[in-house]
Amino acid sequence: MIRTRLLVVRLTLLVACLAFAAPWAHAQPAAGDIDRYVARVMDAFDVPGVSLAIVRDGRVITAKGYGVRRLGSPEPVDAQTLFGIASNTKVMTTTALGILVDEGKVEWDAPVVRYLPWFQMWDPWVTRELTIRDLLVHRSGLGLGAGDLLWWPESTYTRRQIAERLRFIKPETSFRSAYAYDNVLYLVAGEVIEAVTGQSWESFVGARILARVGMTTSNVRHSDAGTGGNVATPHARVDGTVRPIRPFVSDNTNPAGGVNANATDMAAWMQVLLAEGRLADGTRLVSERTFRQIVAPVTPIAVATPSAELSAMRANFRGYALGLNVTDYRGRRMLTHTGGLPGYVSRVTLVPDLGLGVAVLTNQESGEAFSAITHYIVDAVAGVADTDWLAAYQTVRARLDAAEAVREREAGAARRADSTPSLPLASYAATYADAWYGDIVVTHEGSRLVMRFTKTPVLVGDLEHWQHDTFVVRWRDRELRADAFVTFALDADGRVERARMRAVSPTTDFSFDFHDLLLVPVRR
């Protein structure tokens, strides 16, 4: 969300088919080859619209759109069509801090509490030691996506309130010992920018980055995705069918993923990144020293072994810098990041040795699509064409879907459907408090239980008995795609002592961190 958000899934490197790559070897990409390949990918993965930007050696090779903004409507995606770029915003937040570093107003390794005296983490020692750099590199000790339920889906908490509630979230690992992607600390980074400058994150990034880079039609708020105009409509597969869904419009986490951009503007942004912070007019957005800090890996990330079909994408190293992933691909250093929101996923990739930047923005949740297009282009420019990656990845995708279907069948087969709850339904009804989220209410309405997250209006669902004292909450808003198990535990007196939750499907977006909740009934 922000899911570099969104979908941890299957967001992998996908490269070109031999028949399309050969004409590009050691040459500039041919427009017709790009168009044909993008069309194939869109068809294969049911993507309504794509925005593509390619820059090389300081020149814009391609900045254009493909497909439609909304299924069922004729309006095309063009070079000016806006898409939510989600976590590709993160490097803009780190760049904003870099500007303040250059001005002597912020230090990368100064403690956050120097700028936000009210800020606290669970451990007082971590509170004292957590630095500006730590906010940006996913090594705080928080678990994957921890705290995202404070803002995802849209909540009534303010940005400051979300930051203040981090002190109630228990760490999953010790400080600086492990990588675990988070969004909430980028929200805190936005608060630092406001405290230091007196400007909101939105105002500062809009004026000091977008305006100077020349991103004249981009904007800095999630909510702007819902204002109409030349904006791509988000789409997702809901109950088996790809269809339009509503955009995510909460502005609480704009510093982690709020920018909406298009092909033209992303081309300008990538040119600045490839020029190590130098703008088109020769001035600098950030100093060379600061830029090198931004792209230097800080947190190591384990290198996974890909499946046999994807073996050519194996990396030798991975690490997270300040808002960018750093890895190697076919022997070359690659800077990259993905972004995910409901109905939008994107990827930005920089290969400095080739002077190459590729941005792929889509209005459907297929990481396979943006990776296919990205690596087709990278391989073609590099003169590599040794694997039919599209066919390989379709095979992998089919296998993943089949495995998920098997898991669902096995879960159903293991269920004790003849079991009954230990208590009358009314005995499970209560207000449940979680230390970091707040109150969640379960009510007995007619013949069923209903769950409501008090700070998240859209999280209202009906509890269906699964087995024993476990229910499944089916959210009434089916666009959420995040049904969850709710398991109640009883004390020695036969009363509900606590409840735990976890997503039913392992493919549920990690920002639904139900598993981090410990729900305790409020006794009155």
C-alpha cells in the first residue's frame, strides 16, 4: 500500500520473449515492438490500462498510455492519465528529507525525538535510539505491515494519532536485526518534515520536489484519485471477475504512498534519479553526497531462490536503501520499488549502468504485468534474450492459483462442521479492546453476530460459525477481499477471555494485520 502495498505476492521479475527481444539488442526500443508486447501482457493478465515511461541516457524514449481508464468506458489511457503510484512515493519522502539534510535542518542519524519529542515506540530504549534513517529502512523491529490497520482501510484516526499509537505495538524482532516492510514509519517521517519546516508533507513535496522536477500534472494526495478528470479507475478481481473498484482516498499515509502520477511526469522523475539528483536546468534537487546516501543499501534482505521457470532472475544480493530496493539483475546494479493500492500496482526500475529507467503504472492488481513489461525492456536494451519469461510466468501463476485452491479445499475438509459454539451467541457479544487499534464491537443481531471496527467504518462484517469457537467474519464490503477467522478463548468460568484474528486467505494484503490484534472484552 502501500502496499509496497499491496500485494506481496508474486511481484517478481518477468522478462522478454525471444521473438520480441531480438530486434532491440544493442539498440533503442522500437515503438511497435513495445506496443505489441504491452498488448500481449495486458491481455494475458486482464489489465485494463497501462502507463509506460522509458528514459535512456537522459532522453525520453517513451511516455504513453495503453488501454482504457475504466472497463466499459471508451476513454483511453494517455501520457497524462494519472495512476496512484503508492509506495513509489517513498523515495520522494526520503528525497524531501534529503533536501532538509542539505539545508542543515535534519541529520540522517539524529534521533527522531529531537524533532518529535512526543514520539514513542514500545521500547523506551528504541524510542531514544530510533533515527531518521531508521524510519526509512524497515528495520525498527515492527512486523510486516504492523499498525497498518490504523489507516487501512480508511480510518477516522488522524495522522498524529496514528503515530502516537505506535507505542502500543509490540515489536516482532529486536531493533535493527531484521527487515520487515512497514508504512507507518513513513507517516512519522512526514510528521518530521512538517515539524521542521512548518509545512505539511503535501505542501513541501509539491513545491520542493514535484514543481522543481517538472511533474506538473501529478499530485500528492490519495484523495485526488477520486476527483475525476484524466484519472485511471482502479480495478481488481472480486469474486473471480476483474471490475472497477473505488479508489483509496484516505490522506493519512500520503508520505508512504499518496502521489498520483503519469507517464510524462514519471519520465521526468526518473531522469533526475538517473542524474543523481541533478535537474534539467543543471541545478540540484539534492547534493551528490545526499543522493548517494539515499541509494546506499542499509538493511540486508534475504535472497530467495526462484522456481526453476524463473531461475534467470536469481539475485546475488538484496538490500533496502532510503525508499528504494537495491539488487543486481544479470550482473548489473538495479534500483527498484513497487507500489500497491486497491486497484493500482506499479513498478519503477533504474539500471544506472545502462542509463535506463522504466516506470510501469497499471490500474489492476497484477504484479506479473508490470514485471513482464519492465524486464522485457531491460533485457532488450541489454541485448539479452534467452528465456520465454511470459510463458514461464503464466505457468507459475497457474501453479500458484492451483495451490491456493488446494489449500482452500484442505481447510474445508479439516473443518469440524458439526461442532457448535461453546456459548450462546449473545455471550460473545461485547466491546473488545486492543491496545494499539482501539475498540472493536461484536453485537448480537437477530440470529447472528456482527463485528464493527469503531475507527474503520468500512470494516463491518457478519460472523459465520466455522468450527468450535472460531467464526469467519465476512465483510459486507466485498471489495475488501479480506475475510478473517475470529477465534474466541474462554476462561475458567466459561466467559470469553480474549479473541484473536487472522486472514482466511494467505493472499490477503499484508496491511490487513488482523493477526497483530489481541482483543480483550471490556468488563463493565
